[in-house]
Amino acid sequence: MNPVNPDSDKRLSTKQTRLSVGLSTFDLRLATFFNFEENKKPMKNIKIAVIGLGYVGLPLARLFSTKYPTIGYDINQSRVTRLMQGVDDTLEVEDNILQEAITKHGFLCTNELEKIRDCNFYIITVPTPVDKHNNPDLTPLYKASETVGKVIKKGDIVVYESTVYPGVTEEECLPVVEKVSGLIYNKDFFAGYSPERINPGDKEHTVEKIKKVTSGSTPEIAKKVDEVYNSVLINGTHLATSIKVAEASKIIENAQRDVNIAFMNELAKIFNAMGIDTNDVIEAAASKWNFIKLKPGLVGGHCISVDPYYLIQKAQVYGVLPRIMSDARRLNDNMGEYVANRVMKLMNLKGVLVKDSKILILGVTFKENCPDIRNTKVVDMVHTFEPYTKKIEIYDPWASIEEVKHEYGLTITNNLPNHKFDTIILAVAHNEFLNLDLRSLLVENGVLYDVKNILPKEMVDGRL
């Protein structure tokens, strides 16, 4: 009889354990794969209507059309006409992709209410602006809620994507849907909230690649909303615990960035006063592994320059004064004026007379390589110069001449002027500006100022 070998038994046990673990890991991976594939399958009997076909709504509607019958609704007839011609003037959806959605997937854009009556999954993606006093203006949301109220049926779901303070969906919007429809929320119809994360002009973080936060008015509806979004998103979703949590998560995304940029703008003011190059300081500090590298600049657009006001106002209702966010907003809102005053100081130092000087501003959009002019702070620069000179020209190859005129009363050109200027300000980092010989457009002692820190340091007279 062979003696028992404990070491042999131990090795056998270890081998069996490893085999068992290996099989478990394989089974887990296999299950994960099939669960992933299951999540990507379209939900049955879903017909989607997206209300509002701007920078957010159109890309989302186009994406959903690849898996679901989808209709885009917008009150702007000219916008609808252009989209059905296969042209997106916001440049968020490439024309060939939009045309494929229309011809291959049956994507339809309309301003006719009856055409969305048969839908059962309504998504609202309208703007949430502020008024002249920076108070939230919920008018677009109210009107969109009325629109949905006219067509929503028992069992339908309405999902809001517009950025709001916590509570707007359930306390402001859904009562409108109830009133217009005569249906009862969470009994006859249901709701969700999935905050938009579109970054205008960003061709890397496109809608299908964005991880979306989702939520629903009941656990079952939350799961259903999550599954619908998950089925078209490459990087999936994060299911929030409530609609209010999802609303709050979105607004702090933009408020956090606003505060961080405000800090950099404040540093720029300090270092400019001290005669230290801000960009050099940032590059040095960024050599530390945990330094968050941001740059100073003009904060415009429809998100960062607007959304914090929603949370600021709501916080005060609860007796909380959000000082950091409020101070950040004031600082960032004044940067256009600050830049103009700094340029005038540089002009005086170089002996360039500010009065009646010829000034060229490069760029009017709120960010580079996109046509979006919403809340651009370049306008504040222009208004600061105007008491001293009216000879201000704005060159922007991306912006719509008609839209800038309508929104701001400013005349711009899409072609580079070919005469000399006393001062040139590079305000937006469009690719078209990177290789221009700007010095050739300046008089001999002219001033070149770089707001975006993209030109060689030795080439400019000043930068933010």
C-alpha cells in the first residue's frame, strides 16, 4: 500500500482550485459578454420622438434612428426643411450620415404635431437659458412639456435631457404634461431624466461614445429608460438613484468646470499684474502628477456660462448662498472686458493710439472649430472697444454672418481682410488661424494679442 503523499494531495487540490477559478472566470466573462449583447438589443415596440433638433437633439435623434423608428420634432420650419434636405447647419451631424439616417433608417424631421402622436418614448432636448438678470428661463421647457402633453398616451414615457436644477422635471415640467394631457403622472404615464453631454464641435466625444446618466420615475421605468439608452451607446450608462440625482449630477459637471476656469482666470490677472507669463507658470505646475491642467480664457456657450445660475438660484431658495459658484460666474463673465482693457493698455505702451484705431478680432464663436455663437464673450470685447473706436472688424470662417447680425447686431466677415490693422486679437483658436502670417496684417508698431495661447510666445505682444 502506497503511503499517502500530503504534498501530492495539496498540489492536486491547488490545481483543481485553479481550474475551478479559471472556469468561473470564463463563465463570468461569457455571461458578461452575453449580458452586454443583450443590453445592446433594441427594446421592443419603442417609437421615439425627440423634441428640439439643435446641438443636442439632432445627434441623439439620428443615433436612435439606427435602432428605433425615430421622429425629430422642431417648431423651426426652416431648420426642419434643411435637415430633411440632408444638411445640418450646426455641423454636429455630417451631411452624409444625416442623409443615410433619412434614406436607410427612415429618420424623419417635422414641425407637425400629428406626426409624433404615435410615438411612445418622448425625449425633450430644448435649451434652458437665463434672462437678462441671469435668472433661469424655463419657457422652452414649459412649451415642450405642453407639446408632449398634447400627444402623450397611457403607458408612454417622457424623458428630459435639458440641463436644470434638481426638481425641475418633477415639480415644474411634469405638472404641465399632466394638465395638458389629463393623465396622471406615474399612473397613466411615466418619466425619466438623462442629462445631455454633447460638446459642440467635439468630433472625438460624439453622442454614441458618451457614457450617459439615466434615471426614471419608478424602478421599473428607470430600468427601461436605461435599457433604451444603453442599446445605442458604446460606453453604456450610469443608472442614477433618482431623477433629482441625475439632474444634480449634470449641473455640477458644468459648475465644476466654471469654477476651475475662474481660478485660472484669476491667476492670469494676478500674473499679468506681476509681469509673469501665465502659460509658463501652468506648464511648470503641470509637471506635478496630480495638477489639473486648465488654461484661462473666455467662458461662453450654452452650458458652462449658463448652467451654474440654475443651481445658484435654487440654492438660495433653500437658504444657501453659493459663494464660490457666484464669484466664479462674475469673474468669468467679466473676462471679455478684462481682455479688451489689457489690449488697450498694451496699445498705449507701444504708442498705438486707441482712439479710431483699426482692430481685427479673429473669431466670434464661443469655441474653436464650430459655428456655435451662443453667449460668446467676444461680444463683450467689442462693446468695450466701441466707445474708443468703431473701426472693428471680426473675421470668423465658421460663424454665420446672418446669425451674428441677428443675435448681436454685429457685422462679421467669413473672409480674411487684406489691409493693415493697428491691433489684432486672436480670440478663438480656429484651425484656420494657426498658420496665418498675422504680423503682415499689422502696422509697424501694431499689437498682436493671443487670448488662446496658441501662437509662439515671441510672436505676440501679450497673451492671457
